[in-house]
Amino acid sequence: MLKFRKTVALMLMGAALCAPSLGSAQAGPMVTDKDLQVAVRAFSFVYGMPKGDITIEVVYDPDNASSQAEAQELGKLIGTSGGTFANRQVKAKIVPVAQMGGAGDKIAYITHGMQSKYDVMAQHATADKMLTFSTDFQCVDTQKCVMGVEADPAIKMEISRAASTASGLEFSQALKLMIKEVE
Amino acid sequence: MRKNFKSLITSVVVLTALMPHHAQAQSIDYSSLQTMFGEPVTTGATGSPQRVSEAPVDMQIVTADDIRRTGARNIPEALRGVSGVNVSQTGREDYDIGIRGYNQAYSHNILVLVNGRQVYLDDYGYTNWASIPVQLTEIKQIEIVKGPNTALFGFNAADGVINIVTYNPLYDTVATVGGAVGTGDYRDAHVVDSVKVNDVVGVRISAGATAAKDFSDNVNASEPAGVFTDPSKQAINIDTLFQITPKSQFRVEASTSQAHESDMTAFSFLTNDRYDTNSVKTDYEADTPLGLVKATAYKNWLDTYFDGDIFNPGIAANVSNNVSVLQLADTFKIGVNNTFRIQGEYRHNVADGPVIGPVGAALQENIKSVSAMWDWRINDSWSWTNSWRIDSLDLARSGPLDPNVALLMTDNDFNRTITRPSYNSGLVWKATPVDTFRLNTASGLRMASLFDFGARITPVASVGPFPVTVAGNPNDDPTSVTSYEVGWDHKVKPIDGMFKADAFMEKTDDALPTGGNLAACPAALAGVLGPGCTSPGDAVVVASTNIGSSKAVGAEFELDGKIDKNWSWGVNDTVEKIFNHQENQAYNTLEQTPVNLTNVHLGYQNGPWETDAYVYYNTPFHEPEPTGSFLLAPQAATMPSHFNLSARAGYKINDSTTVAVTGESLQQQNSLTSTGLETARQVFLSLEHSF
């Protein structure tokens, strides 16, 4: 009987601790330090991606205020002179979508709210063989961005096969076996 | 040593430097994947790399940090706190481990691996933990799969799998030297060093030695004191990984170990034993258009020497056992939602020596297996994984039979093929980002050991003028285990912790404990041994036999968390009830499962200090009382409820050096935890230096 009570008590304790978090929603900035850490680590699972310092173009839609604001926010997060993420030195370059890829950079973060510019962005990415990533998973689901990342509440990663192929990118099998891919 | 070691591999380095290499992706770097996902990554559930939270089995991971914080001096002590894992200690270095019950001397239902290489010993069908040739500081994680997983790993993964994963020599740099002294003349020393060249070759080498006096107090008054071998062990392990191309790797591991100890055998005898093991393993893994292809070949050499048990010194029970394994697997996706893995395996297993028969006798198994796994990601929330495997074993024997064994069988009786299927199926529902539910069913197999099939130990004793012989039984059937399970994992954000609950039911058929039953005896002994004595010969023969079936029903609960940055804590509880139907053996060997196992951990870390305390508690259970006779069925001895207190206090003198004091069984000087030697309180002082 004592064992039964102990068992029930453990179950209730667990259930009580669980209750408040069920249905909780994510809040806060659209891209976080943790998101960036995960993304930078993921870059090392792309064949041919150079090691060492990287420059990320932060791409925004000049016609969308929230997109611009997110770009500025990410610029601050990385810092004007760059920052260290996942043991790599990262620099940010905030660019409007029309100027994307012009400087030969190979990685671009795509801000939220760029649905109307997805096609333009994807054309640039394809032409310049860029790895585009975002915390906006709609961009990946519509085959426009290569990779979607999210660190909270649990690490989530998604890769678009079509966008990867268009940019000539190949991810390692080990990574692809562990994440969601979209055609 | 480091300098010498570097010079030894110079030629390898020069050759490797000439290989084509450039900045490249980390194709198969599970360490980086683990860092990225913020949780352990394993291939131990389905063969495909997975985050442990997504594995379709009940799996737990003991990390390197966990091992360090327990203060454990060996692998079994590091596993004591895992829910559902029952660790029994019958001597200072003699441990037996069961998962979800059925633990016993020479525990045989758990398949133990090091980086996928079997360290389970096929000769007697169990794991000798002291002979595993790795140092604790080179272990990255220990993966514990609860329940059958024969569909992935083959025979003997019947109640669970323990896969010891070491650091990857190409991606993880480990360089540490350390040692400890302790009560009971305990002392150990170990060194692990890593060398990496141009990101294309990584080498890790380790060596260690341990010695101590065995526990001196013995619960069995009939066993004279001072006859037990003091335990000692030595091991060397070399692990080398070559990045052949950006998409392919070749890994070579070689090891040697020697362990001396007193063991509690399956016959409930304490014996003095020596185990010599050697192994070589190669893996080739490539990221190809056809998928992740892996080819593995390894060979284990084992020599087991029995110095004789304390009642029957001079028994010739030595055995040599060589195992050769070839595996070829391909893991690939079809579309974006279906992952498949196909594998073929061939295993050749041969044993000879006095325990198999007179000079010239040998017993061998050839096992061919095919398996397939299909992981279907139904949608973002649901996935369903199914694995199937068929193993086909050809048993054969050659050479002369012992005349007493020949009363029961001929070599032709060994010409037998056993073919059995096994499966795993797991449905996973990620209900919310923090809630995962699992529904599993699995069927696993435990093959009779080479000893069970073809032993010959004679004479072990005598009844009047008649010698007693222990014999194997080629007609033993594999033990099958079928399990059903439901589980819930919940991340508990407010305490930065995890709640896990699992309920399970396991059914075991054709249970096969190592040991024996009376199989033949001369009619003249009918009045002594029973009415079954009708054999024409003049010998008494005890032979291995399937003994019946059993059901286990149980549940596991686990909660851990953190308080601020400094405190960590955890509690887990396993409740299990066994229902047996045993036909052929007087002593019920299936009863050795405590109804309740509870583990509690409290840890504190602040600056250079790291302190942890662990309490392990079990309710009473039965064990066989040693009788000193192969003929007398052991009587059940009741082991009382027991709690074990262990603790560690570590202090970082600087960034690279840590000193620690560890205590095991601190609650009292001697504890009755098994029918082996009483467990003594132990205190260790250790020093670990990274360089």
C-alpha cells in the first residue's frame, strides 16, 4: 500500500509540474541567440561550406517595417564588429533583398514578412548559390528558403530539398536523417 | 608517453597528410550533432542517427558528466542510478546487471556493446564487466535501451541493450591522466590521450590498471575465508579514425584486457577466474547517393580460466572463444518522410577447451541475419518505426565427446539450425513541443550460450562411486521475450527538468538460466537422487534445460530538475511484479527481482566545488544460497531491503586538475546485498588531470 501511495504521489507530482506548461506559447524576438547558435552549427553539415569566419547577409524587405526591424535586431545581436556563435566568428551585413548576394557572401538570413519578395529572394539565392535560412518556416515550406531553425521550446530544423538543390547545396546524410525535409 | 606515442604514429600521419583533404563538412560527426541539438544523439535505437528524445524505444543516456559526478570507479557503479536497472554486486569487481528484472549471477539477457562491438561473452553467455577494455574518462555516453532490441542487434538483446560509446578520436580531444587510492588496498591509474592530424586522422589511446583486496566478509560461513582472488584488471585500447574523403571514414579499434576476480557463477558457486580478451574492429562509413553505408568487421578473442571454485578446486572449466562478425548496413530515405535501414550480418563463433570436451573437441555457431527498419514520419507530430530481423543459427560440433556426456547425446545432435524472427515497433506522438508519448511492442531472443549448448565439465563431484558431469544441451531453445509498453516524456520547464513515466509488460518463454538439472543418473542412485535415475551408464549428468515462462508487469517514474544554477536533483522509482510458471528446476531462478527500486540524487556545483549524493534502495528479493554441489538445488535466500548511500565531493584545483573524495556503501561497514561477499564501505581519493 505504501508503495502504491508513493507511486501515485510521484505521478501526481509529475502531472502537477506538467500542467502549467501545456499549451504555452513562444514569445520574444523572432530570432534569438540560441537560434543563431543552432544555425551556425548546422552550416558545418553542408558539404563544401568553408570553415572559419562567416558573414551572414541579413535580408529584409524595404517595404515591410517589421522585416526591417527584425534585420536591425539581428544586426544588434551579432554586433557591429561581429560576434562568436558556436565557436565561429560571425559578421552581419544588413541588406535589402534587391542587393542580396552582391558581395559574394554565401549565407543569408531571411527575415519574417517577406512573402511578397520570396521569389526575388530565391532568384538571388539560386544565382549566387547561397544558403538561406530563417526562423520563418513558411519560407522553407514554400521551397524558398533552404533551412529553417528554431531553438525554443525545442530545437527544430527543416530543410527544403528544392531550395538546397537550386543553390547547389548538399547536406550530410546524417543530418538529413535527423530532421524534417520538405520536397 | 605522449611524445613516444606521437613518434609511433608518425608513419601513419605522413601517409595521411598525403591524402586529399580540404575544409569539409562533418559528415558523420555525432558529437557535433549532439551539441547542435542540445541532447544526446544515438544510433542505438534503430541504427539510424536520432535525437534520444525522438527514439521509438525507452532509452536512457548516462553522459560523461553523469559518470564523473557519480564518482564511479567502474561501469556498473555508473549505472546504479538508472531507473529500471538492477545492479548486483557479489564481489569487489564482480557485478551482474539486469534491466527490468531477472537479474542473476551470470546475468545473460542484456547485450553489452562498446561502440557496437559485442563485449557480452558468448562462452558462458554473460558480461564480465571488469574485462571491458575502456577507461571511464574516454566514455562519451552509455546508452541503455530497456526492453528487447533483437531486431537491431540480434540474439541476446532480450531484456535490453547497454551500448558504451567512446569519444570520437577525430572530433573529440580527450587527454587525461588520473588515479585513485582507497580502502581495501584499492588503487587504480589510467591515461587517455588523443592526437589529431590535419583533421583527417584522429587517434585516441588509453590504458588503465586497477587492483584491490576483495571484500573479506562472507555471508556464507561454509565458504572459507581467504580463498578469493583479489581483483585486478588491466586494459589498453586504441581507436583511430581516418577521414578518407570528405564523405567517408575508416575507423580501427583494437583492445586487450586481462581481469582477475572472484565470481559468483550461475551455479551459485564463487570461483576464482581470469579473463583475457583481445579485439580488433574496423568500420567503414560513407555518405553515398545510396544512403549512409556502413561496413563493420570485428573479431573478439576470449580465454576464460577458472582456477577452480572453492569447493571443487581443479575443475577444468577453461574455454577459448573466438567471435568473428561482418555487418553491412545502409540507411537511406525514400521521399522526405520515410527512412529505411537494411542490414546483413554474418557471425562465426567457435569455442574449444576443456569445458567443451576432450582435446580436439570444438563447438561452433554460424549465424546469418537480415534485418530491415522503416521509420515513417507520418506528420510533424506522429512517427511510426518498425524493425524486423531474422537470425538463422547453424550449430555444429566436432571432436570427441566425453563418455559421460555421450550417455545423453552424440555429435549429430548438435547438427541443428535454429531460425527465429524478431521485431520492434514504436509509435511516437509529439503531442506538444514538450510532451512525447510512445507506444511500443517488441519481441527479442536470447540464444543459449555455448556452455548451455555444449558444456562438459567432469568430474565436478561424485555421488558414491559415480562421477558427476555437467553437460550442455544442444536441444535448448532460445528464450523469447515479448514486451508491450507505453511511455510519456515531458520537459518540465519550470524546473529545467524532465518527467518520464513508462508502464510495461514483458512475457518470457523458454527461460534458460545458465545452470542445470539432473539429466541422467544410474538406477543405483534412484533412492538418493529420485525416481528418474534409469540411465544405463554409471555417471550422473546435470544438463542445461529450458525451465518455463514468466511475466513481468511494471512501471517506471523519473523526475529530475535543477534549482538555480547550482543544484541538480533526480528521483526515479521502478515497481515490478513477476509471475512465474517454472517447470523444470527446483529453485525458481526467475524470482530474483525486487518489487521496488528507488534511486535519489542530489547535486551541488559552485565554482570549483562539485558535490553529489546518491541513495539506491531496493525491497527484498530472493537469491540462490550456494550449496557447494552441482546436484543439490540451491535454496532461496532472502536478501533484505537495502539502501546504499554513495557520495562524491570534487574540487577543481585549477582548470585542468580535480581532486575528489568518493564513498560507496557509506551507510554501514558491511552490507548484505547478495549471497556473494558482503559489500564493504569504500572510500576513495582520486586525482584527475587534463593535459
